[in-house]
Amino acid sequence: MPIFEQETPEAIKGRILGRMTAGLQTREGSFTNDTVAPVAFELWRILMTLDELITAFYVDENSGRYLDDHATLLGLARKVGTRAYAEIQFAGRDGTMVPEGTVFLTDAGLEYTLLYPVTLRYGQGTGYLQAADVGDAYNADAGEITRILRNIPGLESWVNEAAQGGTDPESDQALYQRIDQRRKDPGTSGNEAHYKEWALECEGVGACKVTGLWDGPGTVRVLLVGYDRQPIDDEVVDSCAAHIQTKRPVGADVTVMSAEGTAINVSAKLLLEDGASLPEVEQAFKDSLAAYLQELAFEEYTVVYARIAALLMSIAGVEDYTELTVNGGTGNIPIMETMVPVPGEVVLL
């Protein structure tokens, strides 16, 4: 609770009037009361502003714009996100030109723009697309960009390679974690904390694990995951590796790679409470499972069967369950050190 929340203009005005010792009339509507009222209101506004200073000086993930100011003091900056890029293959009448700026779309309406004009030779041509905006949502699979904003005579078909490299802007929570990491474990002289700082400076990197001497003297391994604590694509890995190469000490042999994902599949038979909807229960459980698995990434290396059972029972509408299996069994699931658990198939009956 803000320390001045209990203050009101009326309370401040009452205290001011109570300190007056002269025999002045102070009732509502009197000259003295009307004179003191605006002063009390302005004092109240100042007190409300002082509450904001607590958020500014003692930042956490709820401090909003003050996080960016505090990050600047530590030499950090919020990651603004990156656009996805994709190669696209055209087919059609020889000599057809696909103009620069031609807009292509996925069925979901995500837009991509052709970066350079492409003229078909022998009925074929290769171009490069850029996503209309930053974000992980633009990392489309091969063949997903199926529509064009306007028809081009002579262009008969096209197919895109997978779009990669799109990352979301850094969230307040992720930025605060980097600020907190910098304060508690500052990097210095190329130690493991330093490699962690360098990795987390890169767009699309949400967490990492650094292992020194992992393959002998002078070697360093940096494992990466995205903001969702899941494996990331090669473009983000390559970008991070290039960034670390500009920072690392001379002579260090650095290997940067994405962590691999271990799918966690869950199935169970449920007894639902009256009025509960199975699709809603299933979606709520998937959300809880994803949150739990994110907590484990690079922190713990066992998916606990009993924890998943507890998650299932915590979902509104679930009265009981039977035949709960995790990856086909009823035991804990160990996770290798180069892997992170990711949500797999969830089957609730």
C-alpha cells in the first residue's frame, strides 16, 4: 500500500484548520475554509507524487518506464524486438517482374514485404521477405505465406522458406530480471556472469546457461532459450554468437547453441464438477503446465509427477482424476543439462 494512500484533501484541510488559534470562522463555505481548501488539495497532489518516487527508486517488474531509466544507469537497454525474414521462391512466365514492396500474407493476416524486385528467369526467381513488424508471431513455417495483396500478371505460384529471426520486444519482467542479475552478479574479466550478460543483451534471448571449461581449458558453452523458455531458431543463435565474439576475452573458444526441447506429454481421465467444461479445463491446465515448465528451464532438471498432479487438481472444475501419466509413466521425468522441458501433447478425457 502506498504510504500516503490514507491522505485525502479533506484530511489535510482539517489538520490545517485545526491548527488555527485565531477566532476565525472555519465552517464549510467560510472565507477561511475556502482559502485553505485549494492549498490542501495541492499538498495532497504533492504527497501522491512522492509515492511515485518509491516506484522510481526501488524498481521491480511493475515499475513501468522507470525500469528503462534504471537500466540505463547500469548500461542496459530494453530489447526492442526484431523482424523475421524469409526466402521466397517464385514461379511463372519468363520475364515477369515482382516489384519491390509487394505484400504477401499468411492465412492469419500476417504481412511480409518483398525487399528487392525479382525478375523471373527461365520461369523461376528467388526473393527475400521482411515481416511488417517485430515479433515472434512472424516466424512462419515453410509454405505458410499463401496470399498476395494484389495480383501480378505472369506470377503463377510461390512458396516461402521458414521465416526466422522475429523476436518480441522485451517485457518489463524480462528487463527487470536482467537489471536484478546485473546488480547481484555483475560480470567481470570474462567470468561466467559476463557471458550471461552478453547473451542476455541479444534480441530474442530470454535466458541462458553458461558452462566454463565444458570441453577443456579455454572453452565456454552458452545455451540459449527464448522469452518463453523454449528453444530458439538459428538466426537468434547466430546473432548472439556474433555479439559474444565481439565481447569475449582473447583466446576463449565459445560455443553458442540453443537448448533442445524435451516434450512433456500428459494424459488423464477427469471427473468434472457439475457445469464444468472439458475444453476450458484442458486449456487452463495447458496454461498452468506451460508456466510450470518455464520455471524449470535452466533451474531444475526434473519434472515432478506429483507437481503435475497438483496442477491438475488446482484447475477450477476438476473434482478428481485417474490414470494420470506423464510421458507414458507415473514417475518423475529427468531433463538433460542441455535440454529444457516444453509442453507436449495434453489429452484429458
